[in-house]
Amino acid sequence: MTNLIMNENKPYPIGQAGVAWQQQEKLQWLAMQHCKRSYFDDVVQQINDLKNDYDVIQYGVLNYQKEYPLFAIQTKSMMQAKPTVLVTGGVHGYETSGVHGALAFMARHGLALSEQVNLIVVPCVSPWGYETINRWNQSAIDPNRSFYENSPAPESAQLMAYMKTILGDVALHIDLHETTDTDNSEFRPALAARDGVTHSNWNIPDGFYLVGDTTRDNAAFQKAIIDAVAAVTHIAPADENEQLIGVEIEQFGVINYACKELGLCAGLTDAPLVTTTEVYPDSPLVDDVNCVDAQVRAVTAAIEFLLA
């Protein structure tokens, strides 16, 4: 089953059609954003609860209307003899199960797996986006298109700087995301308006899928995760064009992007095993718990493949 949402963009309430936003329009957009939930209550409190079992590192801070500390959770005994695993969530702050899936993974499985791997978990890369339920940061910049040198997004720049301090290579990076109905109802129309272009809305896949990297394609790795997650939640079928979100499928439940070229978080490291999860929280077949469970199973399956 696939949700078909292919309507042309409705006029966006900011700016003029075909004209890219300038600073005035970006400030107008920012004035429309409001805090809808608490990063400190929802996320930081859970991070603090993990301090007895892990090292919690504040690797940066966002200085917006208020300060947002940025945290990584690490295995206490990081050893070069063990492979290093990076888990990132909340690069798009509105994608809730990515944030809470990363935290739940550490609470449920991190301690046991730390005996075999070095874990670095960054549960919420974009806390302002989490609080305001946004894809962008407050400057109308998408952090998940900003992982490159001299990045204009402090969320991306500070995470890149932090990862340069990590000794040794990263063996596995899994980035936890969602695809939601608001991608078509809000975020793609906003993107088109910001850039002064037209974006046709894409089919929203009903189910879980993965986005691999075209330059580090590992079909067996992606399939292992899909097979494991299929026991937890349903996998998104391709649409009538054999595509997911406008991209041809590489295999069932998997498409590939050029991660580094596009400035995606999945291109942050040179890890030979890399993937991005996409959960569909608006499906009638799932609830919040199932979405988090799917993210957790994806992470554990990825690590199982690495260790095998």
C-alpha cells in the first residue's frame, strides 16, 4: 500500500512565486515558528538518565533564541581494537522516532553491545527543529543538506568538528529519519517557495525503507536490516513506477542517494557500512511505539551485520 499524494504545490504564504527568499522572507518564516515541545524535558532528561552507563559529551551549543546544548553519548571504554559505530538522530528535528529511537537503543541494548563495539550516539542533532517541529534550522537551512566544509548550518558544522576528534575510523554509520505526510503538505512547498522553484510532490511510501549511499553500496547490508525490521513493522512497497520518493529502488525497501555530494548526514564519515532509515509514522498500521521499535531494530541489525 502506498499513499499517493501528488498534488501540485499550493501557493505558500511567504514570498512570491518564482522568486527566491531574501532575508526579509526568512525572518517572516522564522516569526511563524513556535515551540511545540521541550527538547530539555523530552531528550536531555533521557540523556542525563544514561550518564551512569555512558560518557555524555557536550560537543557544542546552538545560540538561538535560547541556548541548546548538543550532546553525544559514548561507550565509556572506547578502544581502538573495537569497531566504532555512529548513530545519529534528529538531523531533521521534526522526525521524532529518529530521536527517541537512538535514545531507546542506548537504554535497551547499548551497554551489552559496548563490549564489542565503540558506540557514539548523537540522538538530536537539531534541537531547535525538535522543539518547533521543523525540517530546517532557524535560518531556513536544512542541516541534512549541509554536511560539507564551511557549512552554513551550525548543527552540521559542530557535529563535523566533533567527529574529527574521534580517534580511528568509523566502521558503521546509521542515520535515523522519518518520511511524513508533512513532507508534502509543508516542507516541500516551503522549500519550493524558499528557492523560487517548483517541486512536484512525491508519493509518500507507506512503510519503512532505507536510503543507502551510491558510492558505498552494500546490498547485503541493506537487505539484512530490511529483513530484521520486517519482523517489527511493514516495509514500504515501491510505487507504480518502481520508485520510492521519486528514486528507483535498488532492492525491496531500499533506494540510494549520493550522500556526500548532497551534503547528507550519511556522508559525514567514510564508514564502509552506511544507511539512513526512513519510518512512516502517519501510517494507520503503526503507532509511536512501533516507530521507535523499528528504529531500534534497524540499529541492532546493522551492528549484527558488522560483527558477523
